[in-house]
Amino acid sequence: MAATTVLPRPKAYDDSFFKPISLWLTTTDHKLIGIMYMVTGVLSFVVGGIFALIIRLQLAQPNLSVVDAETYNQLISAHGVTMIFFFVTIFLTGIANYLVPIMIGARDMAFPRVNLLGFWLIPVSIILYYSAFFTGGALDAGWTGYAPLTEKAYQSHSLGVDFWALSIIVWAISGIMASTNFLTTIVALRAPGMKLTRLPLFVWAQISTSILLLVVGAPLAAAMILLEFDRQLGTQFFTTQGRPVLYQHLFWFFGHPEVYIMILPGFGMISEIIPVFARKPIFGYMSMVMALFGIVFLSMTVWAHHMFTVGMNTYVETFFMVMTMLIAVPTGIKFFNWIATAWWGSIEFTVPMKFVFGFLATFLIGGITGVYLASVPVDTQLHQSYYVVAHLHYVLFGGSVFTIFAGLYYWFPKITGRLLNRTLGEWNFWTLFIGFNGTFLIMHTLGLEGMPRRIATYTNVSWATTNLIITISSFLIAFSVLLFLINVVRSWNGGEIAGNDPWGGNTLEWATTSPPPPYNFERVPPVRSFMPLRDLRESGEFVDPEAIPALV
Amino acid sequence: MVARARATFTTLGLAAAALLLSSCGGLGGIAPIFPTPVSPNGQDIYNLYLLISIPAIIVFIGVEVALLWVVLRYRRSRQPAGYVPPQIHGHNGLEIAWTVAPLVIVLAIAFVSFQELQKDFQPINNQQMLVVVSGHQFGWIYTYENGVVVDQEGTLAGNVTPFVVPVNTLIKLQFRGTDVIHSWWVPAISGKTDAVPGYDNFSWLKISQPGTWRGECAELCGAGHSTMQIIVQAMDQTDYDQWVQTQLAAKHASPSPSPSTSPSPKPSASPS
């Protein structure tokens, strides 16, 4: 018998914190690209958070002038753009980049070089956006950039809108590349036995997310291109003489599905984490998948609920209202299935599981306030007030960010080979949970009383204490994120060694080493259900990847 | 020792809370509902908000209690040693139940919302008065049919010129934007209406009692957005008539006040 070639495990894939820069710049490995996406996302989170803290300082008391109104408008725009485009979406693309190929038993993404290009467009997009700060001021019309405020007639002082529009076009191209790549990978590169009905729910979530971004990325780019035509070529699409509301239709046709692009991967992560720590299979796998596609379909039919005050026909408004409310149905199915999964379980409240329950407790509030906002008459009161700011942070922070933390604590051992410190993690969770609710809960009532969003300051002294509490709580969030960053750096350098499967996982990523080798698997394990690793563990067939000579 | 330390902390905490409250005025902005409405359309929205709150609060409490129950009852430390959870993959009856129940609730909410939409959000034609409300960077100009013009130019202090209306009069508001999009919002009266350049938008009010109510522009419109304050003052008919006479007299005394920025209230272009 011929001696098998024993491949040494490449130095680059050890678990050390620092790797050569040339490797990072040229790699087509989906895992390293995934890490770069995630690091970019977390850095954006920090930058966007600093913007938020300055905003909160400005609003801590009435009539403050920490920053002037023009700077304030640039800060709220940069906060929104950074968090939505450069943090949440980018981070989630990264974690999917890392996990999807491993979860389906593939060796890499279908188009590794497209993957590389798609990632490197993101720094281009980010640099384009921030460079506007050095050309007289960045975008100052909110992250939505409503025309005609973004038109040349009202923006004579800066090129901020142009840089933003270009940045978003590049971002959309990158997103379309990533989505195509994900869909091709999942369709074409599944391991033998990995039927569609055996895909982990995180992979299903990524399919639905990719379909959404593929459909709505192009209209977003179109809105930006038309806006640039107006600004640079003198057309009149969205100007005061044109049709400003057309811009809102185009923007929100992207903007609302974007909300689901930012939460569906989180739903996927929750669906992976609960079964592992409750020691029960996911409740209602097929209804979970159908609910995902229900959300995908409905989310593309609801965009005008952001425009209930522009004066549309009431029957048109009714259509968008009903479709919006219907989203509560598939979301409710997912919610109840998660609770049913945990019911009768034997739940281990590790840090990721705490974040899962933090997510469930807060996202529920965001879901319920969403029904109020969907009701057209009530929305005319709530729209563009702090109630909306509270709602969107309950779904984006209590939703997406809590799922991101859950996912990070859960998969960090796989990515780095080391566990995040548990004590710091507990502190991270509780300070974030308290800080988050302290910041955003009373924003609902401020909005009900009449505080509009995006105002640079306010004269009403009775809002002072409430705003001060919000500002103090927001610094508690900052403290929590600081704890998290310390935890990441400390644990990556010298945390407890995780082993291949620290949690007793169900899916294939736990069947390889931590971190996995470049080719992910020496032998792809057989797949007989949507919990392939658990099957192997129970049947006693599982072979520890560390015991395979090629990996030692 | 412990008791004394606890007492000290309590005192310090109370003192800090008292300082926080006293230094910053009253604790406003924590009411769970809109300000008491003074116009029937605002009242209808208020009632609808209350109606939606019934299922909302039931669902909220029900689900949070279920979550709390899971957290407290099914944690591993509460389960007997060696407990193996039942391996349940789903239950058709339950899954159908929690598909249908939310469906019924949201359709009911949609139905009552639709009724309110038909009742209060159609453009009206039976108004007793028409006022053209024109938004610009950064202020509002109210043009009455009788020629009175109120220039509510925004100020940092928020003490803008009030928009004066008679009580118990159905007033149609016709909104237009002359530069960017603005949004007219007085929470105690009713919801927002956008003032968009290019077409006219409509709303109405019928204030039941004399008084003054505040609002602000609710659509980011530039650096002066937060200065675009709104004050609506409702007067008895006699006071209002007197106010109109004063305004008209002042207007004739100085022939060109400066309503040059305000457009004439000509018939509107049709909404796009």
C-alpha cells in the first residue's frame, strides 16, 4: 500500500492572533475572508458607537451645543450608515462566509476569487464614505438621504452626498457578488447526503438573505445613480421640480428588505444555538424554513409603510399596512418554535444562550411596536419620532446585535480555537442588557410625547431628565462593548483552549478542528439528518479530526 | 455594620436621584400614550392606539412569562440528574395554532385601522375654513382665505409666532413644500402630514377648546431642522375675529410685510 502523503498543517492556520499581512491581502480562503469581514464589522461597530456617544452627549440636556447642528446631522447620518451598511450587514456576511461552506461540508465558496473581490470592495466603500469628512462635510441628510435635501441646490457646501452615493453603489455591487456566491455555493457544493431538507437553519437563513440582497441591491444602486445624475448632470428625477417621493419608493424598496437582511442570519444563529444548549432538536424545522421564505416574500411588499405621511391613496396605504402586519405571522411562528424548542429542555445558560434569551426578550418588544407602526393612523403620530428610533433599535440592537453577540460567543472557539472568557462574557451580557433597555425603552415614550428624531437639540425642559438617563445608559453600552473587546483580544491571545466541539454541537463545523484547516475536512462526515454530528456521536462512528494524521 | 452600609448606600442613592430630578426639571416624556388629544381625528388615533394595546399587552406579557418560565424551570440545574429531554421535532396542531392566532389578531388590527383610515384620512370638502401651510427652510407660513398670513419663522429658543385658529371650526390644512420635504406635527392635535414640493397634501383639525399646543417639524430638513417649532393657538370665535382684524389692519398699515416667500393659495396641482 502506497504511503499517503501527509500534508503538514500550514503555519498560517494556527490559532495565533497575528498572521502575516501578505496572507491576509491575498487569501481566497473563505474562513480568512470571513474573519476580515467580521473584524471590519466590529471596527465599524466601534466607530458607529463613538458617533452615537457624541450624539447622546449633545442630547443629554436641552439647548446644548457640544456639536453644531450641521455636524450633528453628519453624525446621525454617519452613525446610521456605519451601523447598517458597514457593521451589521458586513459582520453577518463575514460569519456566513466563515460558516456556510463548513456547515454544508464544502471546502470553500463556489467562487473564491469573487469572494476576495467582494470583500475588498468593502474597505473601498468605507473609505469613500469617510473621505467625505475631509472634503467639506459628509452626508448630512440621515442614512436614508431623502431627496431633495440631498440635491445640489441644498448641498452647495460639500461633496458628502456624492461620496455617500458612490460608496453605496460599491457596497451594493459587493453585496450582489456575495449573494450570488452564497447561493451558488449552497446549491452546488453540498456534501453527499446534505439534501436541502437537511441544511442547517443558519444556511437556510443565508439562502433567504442572499435572495433578498440579490433582488434589492440593484434598485438601491439605481436610486444612487439617479441621484448622481441629478447632482452632476442636471437631471430632475428627485429635485424640487421632480418627484421627491419616487426616491423614497426606490430607497425603501431596498431599505425595508435590508432590515431582514440584517435579522434573518441572526434568526439562523438563534435556530442553531437553542437546540445545542437545550439538548433538543429544533421544533418545527419545516415551518421554520417556510417562515423564512414567508418573510422574504412579504418583506418585498411593505416598503411604503415608511411613507404613510406623504399623502398616498388610502387603499394603497391599506395594502402596505396589511402586508406589513402579516410579517408578524411568520415571525411569530419562528418565535413560538424557539420557545417550544427550549420547552422541556435541559438548558445550559452559557453566555451565548444568555444572549439568545436577551434577544428573545427584547426583539419581542420591537416586534410588537412594529404592529403599532404598521397601523397607518397610529403611524402618522409615531412616524419620524423617537418612538421609531426606539423601535428600530429594539429590532436592530436587541435583534441583530444581540444575535451577533450570541453568534460570536458561540463560534469564537471554532474560529480561534479558544473560548471567550466566561466571567467577562457574563458582565458583557448584563451590562449590555441593562444599558440597552435603559437607553431605548424610554425613547418610546419620548416619541409619544412629541420628540421628533434627528433634531439637533430641543427646548422642552421636561424631556431633560429622560434624555439624561438615556445618555448615561448609552455609556453603559459603551462600557459593555469595551469589556467585549478586551475579552476578544485577551482570549484570542491566551484564552482557554476550546477543543473541536466545546458545546456538543449538532452541525458539521464542530466535526473539524478549531480552527479548521484550509480545506475544512480531511474526510467529509456522512450526513443523515439536519444534525449530522449528533447522529455520528450517538451512533459512535465519529472520528476525532485531531486523530487524523494529516491534521496533526 | 452591613445594615449601616446599606443605609448609607440607600441615602446616597436617594440623594443622587433627588439631585438628578431637581436639577433637570420634571420627569417628562415617560407617559405611555400621546398627549390628550384636542381634535377629533387625534382622538380617534388615540382610541385606536388604546385598542391595539389590548392584544399587544396580552401577547407581550404572555410571551415574556413563557420565556421567564423556560429560563427558570428548564435550566439544567433545575432538571433531575441524567434528565434527557424528549426529542420532539414538532407538532402540527401547535404550529397551525400559532400561525392562525397571530393572523387573526393582526387582521383584526388591520380592519379597525382601515376603518379609521377611511374615516379621518380622506381629503375633506366640507371644511369651514381653509389654510395653506407652506414649509420652507426653516419655518412655516400659514395663508388664510381672508388674506391673513402668519409667518412662523423658526427660532432657536422655540418662541415662534403662533398659528391662530378658532375653536370648534373644521379647518382643512393644505400642505406644500417650497424647497425640501418638511412634516407638520402637533401631537396633541393629530398625526403628521408631509409638506412635499411638487404636490399638495391634506389634513384637517377641529380644536375643541381654547389653548396653546406645541409641535415641531418631523422630517429632517437641514441644519435648522430643530428650530422649525410649531405653536398652534386656539381662540374663541370672538377673540379670533378680533385677532383677524388686528392682523388685517397691520397688513394694510405696512403694505409689503414680507410674505414674498409664501406662495399664493392658488388651486393645487394634483398629487402624484
